[in-house]
Amino acid sequence: MGMCAAHTRRLIEDIGDGHIVTTVMRQAVLGALQHLGGDDPPGACPACEAVSVAAGRAAQVVADGLTDPGHARLYNEHTGLCLPHVALATRTSKPAELELLVRRLIESLRAADGQLLIETVGGVDRDAPRRRARRGALPASPSAQTTVAELWERLAVDSCPVCLSAGSIERDYVRWFVERSRERDTSIRNDPGELCARHLHDVALADPGVAADAAQRQRAARRGELARLLDALSEPAPTGRQERRVWAGKLEHARAQFTGEHYCSACHARSEIERSQLALVAAALALRPVHERYVDSHGLCARHALKLRHAGDALPVLSHARARLGVLGWELHETARKYAWACRHEVPGPERDAWVRAMAQIDGGVFEGGPAPRQVP
């Protein structure tokens, strides 16, 4: 079903219209149709997998180089790997090299401040400005008097209603978080969990100072986890079989604490609204007026339609998604046909932007829930 939302946005920015993106989206539409008609879950984003493999190899090169005393000294004088890449290095690094990585990260977290602290904690996020731009273009949240009327308004927008709700809640959450943080609202500090790297960068674009303050919570939590991991790494490996098993278990537990997922209140807000709005769509389709409006609307994107695949009342949703993707598949084929030399005399028709509409039909998160733009730079 193509790439993830972030890498699809990158595809738009780097490639744009043309033969390449048309070919990519033709294959993505075919994949979406196959998944909507079967039981297999979609595969992982190939670009994410490539980045993960490349980053893992690079982190391993750094870790392996630390066996050289000269390299180790230079690394200690450097800012070192950011937190996400040290976490990645824990998968394959040997205890001695990992100990050096952890010591350097603890020191970097202690000394970093401002934007450097944000990047040490959350790495670099080049997709954050794209997300902000897409969310800024979203329509205002519905203000109708009833639940069904609010859904009615969302169905009037040419986008997935669940993605639209999710994008709107993330936009509103970032605004709320920044405003409350500026007011020193104690509920922010008492809120469980922390902002994940993605949402930390979203907040940083709105207010770098607020984001730097929010990163303090990650710094405190990660330094505690890193200290426990360092203790486990510093402990000499015992020789006895039973003792070595206990030592390995302690080390693995410390690794898991550091690399495990941590609760993010912004992610929770998004997942809750997605679950809620998906259930609302499924329930409201039993109402004839809503059903008729849904049939004439964009409907759920393929990724959200798949979440209703095994629901008892999912047939209208799946049929609608397959029909829209089928037409988009024809449009993409027509676009490719007109690229051919023998058809160069034909004037491009409304199918010429099918590639960008297909992105939204497969995953409305590409445009943060908004409609696919008809004019893409």
C-alpha cells in the first residue's frame, strides 16, 4: 500500500508529478485493493525499513570503531549519538562498546540545553514542518448541535473523516499544550508520560522554549534508565552458568526499560479519537441519510477501512473504498498511457492529479486528514 505518511510527503516534495510517482501509486493502489479483498495485513513502509537498516549499520560502525582507543577518545570529546540512535545501537552493540555510548549520552543529556536538548532527546525530524503545514490547512472543527450533524459536516470534506478528526485533534492538542505550558498550568506537569519525539518536534515548531521545557521530563526519565543500564553494563560477566543467566537477564531488563515505548499523551489523544470516530462511522452508517451521504463522500481511507474489515457492518465501507480505488487505478493507468510517445497528442484530463488523490484515498494521514491538494508544487 505504498509508503508511510511521512515518506509519502517526502515523495511529493522530492519527486512530485511525473512518471515515477504515477508508477509508484499504481502499485500502491493495486496493493490496497488486494488487502481490502483479503486478510493479510499491509506490510511495513519500505522507506522506513531502508532508513532503519541504514541507521542501524551506521550506528554499528560507530560502536565497532570504539574498540580503538583513539576512536573512543575522539567519541568522548564529541556530542555522540542522539538518544534514538543509541537505542538503536543497543540491539547489536557489545557490552563494552555500548557502555561507552551510554556514558557519552548521559553526559550529553546533562549538558544539553534548548534546541540541542530537543535534538539529543528526539533526534532530527525533517517531516515536522510538513506536518505543520498540512495541519494548518485543515478546516475548523465542526460545531454542530448533534453527533450525527458533526459527522455530516466531516463527510462534506473531501477526505477520510477519521483522519480529519485525528489531524484536527493533534493540531488542537499542540496548541493547547503550548498555551497551558506558557501559563504554567500544573496539570501539564502532573500529566502522566511525556511527549514522544514526533510530538516534541511538533511543539518545538510552535514554541521552542516550551519544547525545551518538555524535553526536561524525557531527560530526567532517560538518565535514570541509562544509569540502570550503565550499572548492568559495568558489572563484570560472571563465569558460572546460573550466575551468568541472572546477569544476562538483568542486562536485558535494563535494555528493555531504556528502549521500550513510553506513554505519550499526544499519541494517546490521537489514538483515542481514531478509535472513537471509527466506531461512530460504523454505527451511523445504519442511518439511511448518513449512508447515502457516505456513499457520495470520500469515505474512509483504505488504512481505516481495513480496521473495519472484520466488523459485521463493514461491507458498505469496504465496497466504497474498493470502488474509489478502482476508479483511481483507472485514472493512474490513463495518466501513464498519455505519457507514452504515441499518445503525446492527447490533452491531459482530470486524471492528471489522480496520483495525489490516490495518496489520500490510501492513507488520509498523508495530508494530516485534509483533502488532497489539486495543485501540488
